[in-house]
Amino acid sequence: MTDTQTNRRDIATDAKVASAFLEARNFGAVEHIAFARLADDPHDLVALTLLVKVAEKTPNHDLALVRVRQALASHPTDIGLRMLEVTTLLHLKRGREVAAVLGRFQTDFPEARSEYLSLKSIWAFVYGKVQDVHRAFDSVPWQVGSAQLAASIHTAGGYLEADPHFRAGMAEGTSDNGFLWTYAFNELMLCRFSAARRYARAAMAIRTRRFEKRVILCSYLCCIPTILWVHLVYVAWRMGTAYFPTLAVSLVFLLFLPLLYAPLTGFAAGWAALGLPFGSGIAVGSVIVHMLAMLSFEPRIAARLADPGKAVEIRGY
């Protein structure tokens, strides 16, 4: 076997082992592999990329940006590093730099249209409004399924609009861990606490993570009246910002938050006027609010805000 063949085998082996360690979050082992390779070759692409991914997953996005730009100094035309630079800047919310880097990416890699559109889509999904998500999907050259559409609209904050797409994804047989825990969180936001626990436990059966445990804990904490009320206000604010400017929605909530709480305190005051404890009035009022919230988030109402979750037909390709 030649030295070149041996080197290719070692690169493939190191990359495969390091990927397994990354998945297991054994970052020390990944860095050991990377630094061992860098000791032989300071410009080793595999090692430099591994160090960037470790910093991203830690997460230490500032360090990831430093590392990815150091790697790009040696490999300026590597498309994988260029994509990591964009995603790192997205995590750091450096909007102007993202726009500049994406512009250079499109110029340097005109043939990588799918990769470019994927990066543009990530921007829309994470920081855009629901309308941005729809525009992003209308621009990609592939068919978008219900599960991906549901997760993307959910990430933007359109919990009601995402709901029919989640149901369609389940009907299509989607049952991976990522889909299930996203569905669980969406159900939590819509005050369907038993369903949130069911999907969170289904996700944990595939892979146990802290996120699903937190969803289950929050679903029980919402039985406490004050926490439930705060949860409802947050959900209403989040869904408002999914479609309208964040500043405008925030100002509206600051002005009208006392009015949102007034019906509950008014009910409790009337309860107390009957000689019953004020605290129990708050509790009973919260139960009524809870019931109204679940009614307003009822699936048939949600279905009117979105199509039945069919795959999107991409135009222009």
C-alpha cells in the first residue's frame, strides 16, 4: 500500500471516529485527534474543521469564528469551511457580516446553488418572520415536505400555523427524534400539555436529552396559575412577533399587559366578594383561562391558518 493510500485511509478513519465522538459530545477526544493531526500538518483540513465543529457544539461561537477564519487562511476555497463561517456568524447574530459573507459565497461558488439557498433558508428560519420562511421555501430547487415546513414555521414562532403541518408529518410517518421533540415543544406552546409530554417521551425513547425533560417539567409547572398566565402571555407575544415587527409587538404588550391581567384579578375580586379566598379565585380564574386557551388553540381553528400540510411545489425550476 502506498503512502498516499495510507494517508487517505487515515483521513477517512479519523473523520469517522471523530464524528462518532462529536455525536457522543466527547469533545476532548475529538480535539485529541485534531491536535495529533495538526502536529504532523499545521494546515490539515480535517483537523481544522473538527476544531471549528467542537467550538460550535460546546457552544463557544466566538472561538468557532476565530478557528474557522484561521482555517480559511489556509483553505480559502473550501466550501465546507465557508459554510461553517456563515452558520457561526448566524449564531453570533452578525447580520451585516452574514450578508457580506453570503454575497462572497455566491460569487465564489456560483455552481453551489443548493448550498447557498440552504444558508439563506437558515437565516430566514432562525431570524426571519413566517413570511420569510415561505419566501425561502419558494426559492429552493427541491420539494419541501410537511415535517421540514412544520419545523421551520415553528422556529419562526408560527405555532398555530405549524400545527397542521406537524400533523401531516406524523401522518406521513415522520418519527425521528428531531421532529418529535420539535412537535412536543409546539404542543407545549399551544397549551396541549398531555400531548407535549407524549411526544417528548417518544423523542426520549429514541435519544434521551435534557430538552425533552424540560418540556415535560414545564408542562407540569403550567398547572401553577401564575406560571400558566405568564406562559400564555409569552406565547401570545411570540406568535405576534412571528408575523409583525418585534418592537411593535413588544410596545403593544407593554401598554396592554395590565389589561390582559385585569380580567383575572377582577374575577378573583368578585370571588372574594362572595366571602371566598382571593387566592382560590385566581386559581379558578386561571383554570377558565386555561380552558379558553385550549379552545382557541383547537386544531380546527389552527387548520384555518394554514393549508393541510401538503408538500410545497417549488416554482420556477
